[in-house]
Amino acid sequence: MNVVPAWLTPRLAAIAAAAALGIVYLAALAGPLRVDIDSAWLLRVGASLADGTGLHPPGSQSLPPAYPALVAALDTAGVAVPAVFMLVALASLAIALLAARTTLRLDLRLTPAETTAALLLTLVSVYAVKYAVLPVTEMPFFAVSALAVAALARARVGGSVAWLLTGVSLAGLACTIRTAGVALGLAAVLALPTARGRVAAAVVAGVGSLGAVATAPYYVENLIEYWREDPLLAVWQEPFYLLRSTGGVAANVPISAWEGTLAKLVTVTAGCAMLAVISWALWSRRRSLGPVDGFVAATIAIVFVFPYEHPRFFLPVLPYLIGYCVLAARRLLRPALAYAAMFAAVGFAGLVFSTALSYTGDRFPERYAGGRLAATYRVAWGLEREGDAEAVDEQVLWALRRYDPDPPGFP
């Protein structure tokens, strides 16, 4: 007996699922400002721009300018409040998914149903959930990089110079948001059909990437120092970090909040499985590699050479990684469906928990980020005197006092 109503078509079910997820995401707008160390620095630099003291306030890191400039614009307009920061991130996520839809159809040639499944799974990634509520560069970068790859995919399919130039321009814009935008250079190279064109594009992309990286010497200095200090240790550690980062995304778990032997075993195993799927996909597409493949491969290279674990670096390529899994799932449908169900269940639970935090009132400091910034929040909100608090982060405290002086949820 068919228990599914005849009117509930797959398309309608997908629209309903996306709408339900969107409502849960939007419900978090009622909460206080969520900030961490990275976002505190970005807000500090943005405030410096708004105050007319430049892009490099004393003690600040050298950061790409686009996101601080956005913060400065919001600050100057008087709308730099928690809900607006979240709306920027959520709008960026929506744009990224719409652009990725085009790319998955054109470059990976997924069916409409497969494309929808990949996008819905991206929505319930714990990393999408986390960075959709933080004032950081992840979501704007996701949006611009997805638009760039979509434009490059259109250029490759249609041989359009206009789309190629659009994609390259968007790649340049992405580099002003995050230096990881240099990964789009390889995507641009693979958007060209001829070997001669790819060689010329590789030269241009290489020069452009060097210019983009040179604008953020802080990251370059960290990278050089890490590999110079103990190259042998780095060569041994980085494969483990890569597996952990990839595995955190594949298993849909926040590796920063899940430590221990079991966590490492699960994430490393998941990382091996995901890298095997990526390798299979790249090999099977070797005669028709496109912008997606270039972006994924270059992102893996960046995660490998950059110090420590960085699963968030995979967020911009997550729809394409899931797309690779979908291609593999055509041969292993039942295990793939079980994996997708697990991924979705874990992610949806994380989304509900994240949104519920917005309604915890004065319990928020202890529940947010495992309580690591509890003292800072309590001092910022006047629940504790500064002299009584321990482990107060001054940058986070400053950000809260400037951009969330009257948090919701208090009587």
C-alpha cells in the first residue's frame, strides 16, 4: 500500500524541506551576537574603517579587506546589529546554493533530483549551520566563489568569453574576501577547452594568486614559519590534519567540539573514504575535468599545506564533494541512502540546537561554544563584574560591547 499522498511529488517535498530548513535558520535571528576570536578581529578592523582609522588598527592582523569594508558600511549606516550580520550570512548561503545548483547541473551533470539532494544536504552540514550565524568571511566567500565557479562552468560549456571574464572577475573578488580564493585559479584554468589556453590561463592565475597572497602577509608568515620550524614533523602531521578536516566534513561532526580517540578514529576513517571518492571522481572525469574539479583539487592542496585542521575550508566546495558522492552513489544506492540519512539527521539536530541557543537568555554564555567564552559574555552583558571574571577575551568583549550592547532575552 502506498502511504505517500499522490499530491506529494518529489519536487513539492524538496520545496517543503528547503522551506522548513529556512524557517529554522531564520529563527536564530532573534538571538544575541555570536562571536569568536576570528570574527572579533574582523569586527575590530571593520570598526576601524568606519571610525576612519584605517584597515590596520594597532595590534590587528593583516586581513583581506572586503569583509571589514562590509562591516564598516553597515556600521556607518547604523545597522551593524546581530540580526543584520546573520542576514548577510544567510543571504550569502542562499546565493551560494543557487549558484551551486547551476554548477552541479552543468559541470557534474547531475539530474535535477540529485542536484536538489546535494543542496539540501549542504544546508544541513554542521559547518553551514555554524557559519550561518557568525560575522565571519565563510558565507560571503562561499557565495562569491560559487558564483565564480558557476560562471566558469557556463564559460566551459558554452565557450563564452563573457562568462569566462565574469568568472575570473568573481574569483578576484573572492580573493579580497579570503586568500583561499587563489584555489579558484585552477578552476579558471580548467574552464578553457584548449591546452594552449590553459597554459596561458595558468600563468595569469599564478601571477594573480601571488598578488592575492601578498596582500595578507600574516597568513604567509604563519605558513612559512610552520614549515620552516620542523619540515619533517609538518610532512608527518599534515596528512593527518587533512584526513581529520575532510573527515569532519564527511561525517558531519564539528571536530573542534569532539575530541578523543574515538573521534579521531571516526573522522580519519571518514576522511579516507571521502578522499577515495574524490580521487575516483577526478580519475573518472580525467578526460573532461572542469572548474569544479580544479576548485576541489586546489582546496585540498591549500588544506594540506596550511597549518593545523581546517574543515571550514571545505565549506565552499561542499556541494561539489556531495556531488561526487552522488556520482558514486549511482553504483551503491542503498549504502548511499543510509549515509545521507545519517548526515541529514546529525545536521538537522545541530541546526535545531544552534537555533535554540537564541532563546536561552542569560544561559546563553554557558551553552554557546561549549562555554569557552562564558566569562566574556557575562561581563559584556553585565551579569558579572570584569574584576571577578577569569579568562575574559578582550577582543570578544570589545566586539560584544560595540555591536550587541543590549542583547535580547533578558527581563
